[in-house]
Amino acid sequence: MAAFLLPDNQQVAVAIAFTDAAGNPAPVSNLTAVIDNTAIATVAGGAEASPVASASVIITAVGPLGSATLTVTGSNADGSVVTGTLAIDVVAGDAVSIVLTPGTPSAIPVVAPPVVAPVAPTV
């Protein structure tokens, strides 16, 4: 699956749903959500000790461009752990300004005038 593209000046809500093999809601406890590269993005929310079958977190781009991974875990009643990940690429947002940087001035090359051959008079 391709990474989710998050512009560097935005945030996104991520819905989390735990399901069983038949697709039914399956409550888990000890829900955690962490980002592996907090220089690129942060996560808010996603810490629940009591059983939940769904939750949500907010992923916020920090500013630099790069990649991060959101990892969500929860514990089943039998103690087994279920884990899900979402790859996130923080990308440049829309252009809002222009930077114009001139180079070093240089002399204009002198171009010699064209040489015209004399025309012999006609008699």
C-alpha cells in the first residue's frame, strides 16, 4: 500500500477500528498509537486502557519533508496483541511565495559589426 501523503502544513484525523475475522467490531484494551519519526509528524490521542473497538488520532505534520510510520496496537482479552501501521509521507504543500535570486552580473559581449564587401560600380 502506498504511503498516505500529508502536506507539510496540515493535519489529518485517522479512524481506528478493530475487527474480528468476520469483520465485526472487536474491543481491545491498552490501545496505543505512536509515530516513529516525531521530527516529521506527531500523533495526538490514541491512548486507551479500557476496552474500545474504535478510536481516532490526529496526525500533524511538523514541517520538514520526510517519512514516518503510525503504529497502533491493542490487546485482546486473551493477552494477544494486534498491530496495524500506516506509512505517512510529509510532502510540500502548495506554493505560497516565490523567491527570485539573481546571479552575478557579467559584461555584455561585444559583437563586431558585420563586414560588407564593397560592390563594384556598374557601367
